[in-house]
Amino acid sequence: MKGIKLSLFLFIIWWSNDINSSLELQTTPHKGLTIKEKLRNFFMADVNKNHMASNNVDHSQEVFNTQDLKKICDAQVNKFVWKCPTSEEKFLTFRTINDTIGYTTLAWYLKSINGIDIVNMDPRTDKPQIQFYVTIDEQRIYLSRVYPTYPEVSGFEIIQFIANLAFQCKFFIDVVDASDISTFYSALYGKSYYEYHFKGIDLTENFLFKNIVVEKKTFLDCFKTKIESHHVHVGINNSLFENLPHLFHQNIQACENAFLPVEFCPLTFSTHHIFYKKSFQYCIDWSPIGGIPGIIMTLSHFFEITSKDITRIMNKKKQSNMNFIKINQSLDNKIIKTYDKIKSQISDTSFLLKLFFNIFELCFFELEKIKSDPNPEDIFKLYLRPCVIPNINLFLKYYTDV
């Protein structure tokens, strides 16, 4: 952590048996602070502050009763507003494609969150980030696309909505699992991401990964070796970060096209799997259990949601949320970068590698405060998802002297 003048203080709370983490940052006056105290002082206020716009639309065919979803199954509406159980202030507006109504098969998509239209961050397609089909004749809900969004909504919040819809309508859920994190759920629990959430799992089971302790030095040395290898051999296909600058540039372009301010731009969109896969699969010593468990991937899944399932799913009030980092809006030395500045920095390999390693090191430092002997599940749930990824997004946007 040497050479870091301004950094983050990460206080991670284990919310439940799922990926339920939260981060709050403490602050103290600046004068006379040590570097460690400054570490606690910089990142404080909400990055995802209230950036809400009014949604002036025709509500004539809108349903606003989150307890009654049956009109969707009966094709009686082309719009539905869902209040997320995990947040009293998050409302998801779903609409049918082309506002169609009355057909036995209707395609639905997530149009907006709290009145802010979803930004298409994927230049490869004009398809919605969140999309599902309701087929009355087959009594089936086909969940076709679940991708990260801006504004942000967690995958689990979408699962809660789909599970409620299926349960009330007595429809089956059909999902083709293309989730980039299902491989990690499979390695840890022998279940896919959707199996884990729709049907549940007994987390008290003696999983093999619990016999592994992830050593800080081994893990960080491995990561440093990989990024230094990239620095020397840029252009090798299996290099750890070769695609990241391109993906960052692509995300900036999408944000600029949507006129999003820098602070709201999801710079790490479509990059998470790179950090997950390389660090999780290659920088953890799986030898105590004979190597990383075989990944069982069944692409197509059918689920019937029972009353037991819906109770369990709805009782999870705190779910995965990437907004764990806060920035103190009152700090005089908190300066946000321009898109042009970010573009120049992400083209600088040395800058990126130093930033990545510092964040990996800082996050492990904070992880050890709550788990002195972290296992692979902790790396996934307490380290990569709530700490590493959001801080990379944050450090790219703000001047931190890293």
C-alpha cells in the first residue's frame, strides 16, 4: 500500500448466507491525519446519489400492485411497476415489446428504474438488458436475458420478481443459464446461479471449499505475476487483462452516447468475469481438495416455484448490490475525472496494473479484518464482488494519487 496518498476504508458486513454484503465508510477531520486515517476518510458519500427523473407516461394500462401479478400472465396489461422487496425506494417498470397486449405469448423487458430508462451498454445488440417471455398456452415464463444494467438492479432482484410471477400464475420458469458467475456457484456448491436462488441450498453443509485457506501472500503474488506477465507480453491471447482497455473504452462510449455524467458511468460493465475467473480459478490453491471442483453446467433449467421457495426468496431482504463504495461529497480534494482523462489513463498499461494491484491488496487487507482465514467462498462473496470490482470502477473515475 506504499505510495497511496488517498485510498479507501472498506468496512464489509456479512448480511446473510448469500452474496449479501454492505460497505460503509467512516470519516474524520482531515487535519493531521496519517495515511491509514486518510484511508478511512476519502470514500464516503453515495456514488449512486439521487439521479432520478420523473416518468411522465400514460398509466392507463399500468398495474401498480406488487401483490397481484396475474394480469401479466393473462396478457391483460402491457406495463407493470414492481416495487423491489429489497428496497423501499426502488421501482422497476416492465413493458411489453412494442407495447403489445392480449397475445398468448408476450415479450417483456425492463424499461426503467425509478423513472430512469435503462441504458444499453452492449454495442453488439439492441436487445434489452433484462427480458423475459410469458407464454400462456405453455404456462411458462422464459427468462431470456439478465445482464447488468444502468441504473443498477441486482440479478437477485430480478429473480424475486420472476419467482413471484411464476408462483402467482402457477407457471414454470424456463431459463438458459449464461450467467458469468454460474461457474463459480457450481465450483463452490455444485449448483448453478439460478438453482442456488430459485431452489435454495443448505449452506451449513460441509462443502469441500471449507477445507481451503486462501493465503494472502500466495494469492496476491499470483495476481501480481499475472498482471506483470501481461505487461511484458501484451497481445498474448490468454493474457489476464488484454481486453480490459478495449472494454473500458467501449463502456465510456456507451455512457457518452447516453449523455451520462462520469460519476454514473458503469466503467466495469462486462469486465467482472475477467477478475472472477482469473483470480478465483488460477490464484487459489485448490490442491488440498484435489484441484478445483468439476464445473457442472446445465444450460437449460426448469423451475417450479413452491410456497416454500417463495417464502425463502422473499425473506432475503439484503441482496447483492454493487453500490458499496461511498465518496465524501464535501471533501475539497475529491475531484472527478473527465472522460478524456479516463481514456488516456486506461490506455496506459502501467497505470492500470498499478491500480489493479493496489485495489487487490487493499481489499485483502480489509477482508482479513473479518476473516483471518478466508476460504474460496469468502474470496467470491466478501472480496471480489463487494470490494474489488466496485473500487476499480471508483478509482478509475476519481483522482486518488494511486
